[in-house]
Amino acid sequence: MKITDLHTYKFSVPTGQQIRDPASGELLCSTSKPWLFLQIETDAGITGWGEGTGEWLTEPVEATLHAWRELLIGRDPLAVTALCDDIQNRLPWKGGPVFGSAIAAINAALYDITGRAWGVPVHTILGGRRRDRVRVYSGISLVDAEAAVDGALAIRDRGYAGVKGNPLETRTWPMDADAVEHTTKCVRAMREAAGDDFDLLLDAHGSPTPELSLACAAAIAPYRPLFLEEPVKVGSVDALLEVSGKSEIPIATGEKLFHLRDFLPLIQARACAYLQPDVCHCFGITGLVEIGRAARESQMQMAPHNAGGPLALAATLTADAVTPNFLIQEMGDVWFQRFGQYVEHDWSIANGYINVSDAPGLGLTVKAQDIAELSYEPLPYRQYRHADGSWKGW
């Protein structure tokens, strides 16, 4: 079997969100989100699909995939890791979001072809699944306590195990007591309304100082959040270690890291409790599984980030199914409810879990004709600084 062609599809999906900064009125989220799908065709008539959604980097990732056409055409698609490694070895640059997202799309598409050719799901190729369902949570906004409760209960009623929000969305200064109080009110209200069996997760998006994150963690610790995500800006293992060592809440991070080599300093120092690679950025299914394997040696658990589309979710669930030290999976319910417009799938969410598909390959049928007609709108750049010049997040 040989690869004969590749095609990319980029299109935008509505987020259904209109969250604004209470001080400036600026949108805190985009009203649409771009997805990038890759289709690889073979001379056996078998087609594989992958996703390289890069958000602001969608166009560079797409251009990279087409630039690599000559490295793919005529090659054996069943040699998944060998082919992905060969592409990486042809270039001197070894990391970063564009490179990682392009390889991720190829990696997933090749695995999809292999699974379809062999008539088995990809998790069988990876050694066999350890679970047939995966624990999941979704996100909401913490605009105020009432909205937080409404959002949490809606997500719980949709079958999720937990909910995540940004605990410091209202922050305006490096040490903002009002933001900590606001967060505490939201978390307390959600815990009281949703009960003890529903997980609460907080994502600071790397915007606070270590001191503010520790103050926030101390205030909300009585309400037993599952973790506090990105309590410091990505880049300083020492700052992360400081917060992890002093926080009463387990710390998670990793969505802005890419290759295994980026994760190794955190793993070797056990700088946090949970790692959150994104399959669309961490060099695909192969990369996600390798990071999980390394993390296991430091008794760290995996809680993968996922802000992509259905192909990204399929790839992530495949890795989750074979990872012994898996904890919980992020999902976006607003997008999940629309997946049926773009793919045929057999997923359902109930009692805190989503099922892992047993269909061949990644288990999806992409509606290629439908997505080819969808429009694309680049993700707008936003100001990630507060009025005082301090880091806002992301």
C-alpha cells in the first residue's frame, strides 16, 4: 500500500460564547474556532483522517502539511512511527506548535489507515485498551456565582464527571484580593449545588503570579477541587515547583508544551501532579502515549488537554484508553454537541464517562462533502495583557 494524495480542510465552528472582560468589555473568548482536518489517500482505496488544529496557527500548519507532500507521496502508510520520525529527521527544527501540530495530523491519519486496513481500532495496534470508557469534564465561565452554578449543573446533567472554569478571570493586579474572593464564591456555590461527587477543576491559564495562585489555592482548598491548572506562566520549572510544593490543591500543566523533551524537566522534577499534553500539539497519538509512559515513572497522572474537533477527540481517547496512569479527559461540550454535523460517531456521555469506540481506525466517518463547503475565519488575535501591563493568560 502506498500514499497517493493528501487534502486539508480548514473551517470555523461557532463557540456559542460571548464572554467579555468586565473591566474593558473586550471579548475573552472567540465566537468561532477554526479546525484543520487532514485526509490521506492510498492506492488501496483506504483513506485516513487526522487533525492538526492549531488555533491561531491553522494556516501555517496547513502550509506545512502541503510542503511535506513530497515526503509522504509514495510512502508506506502502515509504517506510522517510522514515517513520522523520517519527516522530523529531514529538518533541523525539532519542536514547536506548527511542527508538532502538522506531525500530529499525519500521525493520526496514518494510524487511522492502519486500523482500517487491519480491521481493528487503533488502541488495539497500540497494545490493547485498559479501559472501555474514559472519565470526562467540560468547561464553563465563572462570571459570577449564579452563572457558575447554572453552568456546573447543566454540565452535570449532560453526563459529565466535572466542570472547569477560569478562577481568576476578573483579576486586574498581580495580587488581587477581589479576584480571589470572587473565585471562592463561585467554587463554594458550585460545590454546594453540585455535591461532593462532582469534580471541580480550575484553570488559571498561566496568568497569575505564584503568590496569587497560592492565595487562591488556599482559599478554595476547603471545597476540594481536583486540580488547579497552569498556576504560573509556562517556562519556569522552579516557579511551578514552588506552587506545587506549597499548594493544598494538586497542580496540572502542559497544554503549551509540545515534544516529550519539553515535558521531561517537569517529569524529572515531578514539578506537578498531572500533565496535560494536547494531542494536536504534542506530535500526535505517539507523542501523547510516550509522554504518559515517561510520566508514569514519576507517579504523575495524565489529564490531556483537548480544545480541538472530533478527530482530535478520537485520537486523544485512543491514547487515554491505553495509558495506565490516565486520570480524566477535557472536552468542550459546546462543540461535542455539534460533532454530528462533521462526522459520524458512536460516542455517548453518561455517568461521568464517554465510551471508547471499537470501530476500525479512529472510529469516525468524516462528512468530507459537508465540511468542504464550510467557511473559514482566522482566529482573531487578542490582547493578553491587563491594563497594568501584567500577563492576562494564554
